[in-house]
Amino acid sequence: MATFRTDAARLAQDWGINLPGVTHYVGERGNAFDAAPVFSAVTAPNSGIPAVINTMVDPQLIRQLITPTKSEEIYGSQKKGDRAIKTVMFPVLESSGYAVAYGDYEQAGDSSANANWVSRQSFPFQTWAKYGDLEAEMMGMGNIDWIAEQRTAGASVLAKQANLINLFGVSGLENYGALNDPSLPAAITASLKTGTATAWTSTSDPNAVYNDFVTLFSDLNKAMMGNIDNQTRVKVVLPSELSPVLTYTNSFGITLEEMLKKSWPNMEIVFLPEAGVTMSGGYTSANVMQMFVPEVDGVETVTTAFTERLTMHRLEQYSTNARQKMSRGGWGTVWKRPMAVAQMVGI
């Protein structure tokens, strides 16, 4: 009678059948029929089902959070030219002259206009979306459209770069940012709060912070030579990290936000991560507040500008992978009326 021990070697060698843990055929060691049958296991002890059987993948894709890109939302956005245009010039006109007392034979008095052009240079930038056939198939098994995700990542990278250029410009070019344009007026320093500290976080008194708004508006009002008042639409840019300051409450239960709304009913307060030290990624060395008039005499005060938002170039197909260049271009931020903005640091 054949035994499993004598057959095991041939089963493995000739047929590739390997049965680890099996020691004998059923019945090889005899059966007892005079009592309830007792069956001995001939396989390895059960350790449960494979883990993959009771594992699932949630269908909702969770993307990692990144700092929001808010430059266009705050300062506006316009298309200027296209990617073949390298320089844009903005004409600036100014009237000049003087008048004297009238006389039939008086020759004095003169009026004239002056024209100047302010130039900006564009900056094109790019990234690549790349993917392989096998990796796309494997990601597909996890219900992830890998090709779409690579392109989404590329668009996100370009948007972040555009936001950075809109706020800080490009070194070496006539391409400036909303926070560092050399034509911006010099920033004034916030008032002292406690001791030698000027930071808003060094106090919980809304009146102390409110006074900084009064000071900055006074500075802006003087620069605008009477073209604004407390009813004028004004936009204030604050660091995102200081948004809790607006909840500061005085002894009458009135918050700082309510105090500001009462004094300047058309004031809009927006928050920009890069205006503060903590969230700027090292680009900002001090917390800054900007207060500006969005529009004067039908002309917008400031705008970001781009040549194109997104260009998807030719798809390059290789044997088992593909890649596609993605590009964008911008002019930075253009302050058309720098006198219509005031700045404060140390808040």
C-alpha cells in the first residue's frame, strides 16, 4: 500500500505539488468504527483567512491640504498679452500747469500733460506630468485615476508658483509682487501695545488694535488728497494667522470686527497667509497689513496679470510611459496707483 511519505518526493519533483504539513493519506493510519469517528487534521493549523479578504479601500480620495492661493482673489486678475509677449507697458498720464489772475493782455499761465510708461516683464514657468503604464494600471485597481491625478498635481504646482510670483515677483526681472513692489509707499510701524511690543497678539484689548486701523487710514487719506472718506470702499489685507484678533471684545461686549464695521461700513477685511511670518514660508520677515482703495475714478488700483493660465503641450508617448509639459506665465502684480495703498508692519 502506497504511503504519502513515499509519494511526496515524486509529487513535488514530477508534478510540482508541495503539501507542507501533510504527513499521511486519509486512512493510512487506520480508522476506528466502534465509536464516534475521530478525524485528525492533515494540514497545517488554521491561522485565519488572508487579510486582504476582509480589507476594503474607501472610495473617497483624501488629498493633503496645502496653503490656499489667494492672490488673485484679493488683488484681482487680468490677462495681458500672451506667452510670446515679453514686455508690457502701462501708460501713465498726469496734468500739470498753473493759473494767474485774468487780464486782457496778461500772457502768464500755462497747462500741459505729461505721459510716461511703466514696463513689466513676463515670466513663463513649467512642470511635467509623468506616468507609466503599469503604475497607472495598479493605481486603477485602487480606484485612482492616476493620469488625471498627475495632471491635477501639475496644475496645482503651477497655481502655487503663480501665487508666489503674484505676491513676491521674480528676482532679476521687472516683475514685482503685491507685497514687495518697489513703488509701494514705505510701511509705518504699529503702535506700542504692552511695553515695547507692537504685535496684536501681545494684547487682548480691541481698542489698542483699533487705533492701528485709525492710524493707517489717516495715512492713506493724506496720500489720496481727499479722494476718500469713511464711506469709501476700502480693502484691508491681514495675515491669516491674525484672524482671531477680530474677536477681541471690549468691556461693553463689542468685538473689534463690529467696531471696524461701524466706523468703515464699506471696509472689506481679507486674510492672506503670506502676509504673516508663520505661513509665508520664509518670504515675509514681519507681519504686514495693507489698506487700499480697490478703484479710483473708474480705474482699478491693483491687479495681478498673466499671459496664460495653463498650456497643455504635446503628449510625449514612450514605450511604457508618457509625459506632458504644462506651462503658465505671469507679469506679477501691477500697482497702477501706489498712492492708493498704505502699509503697516509689526502688527
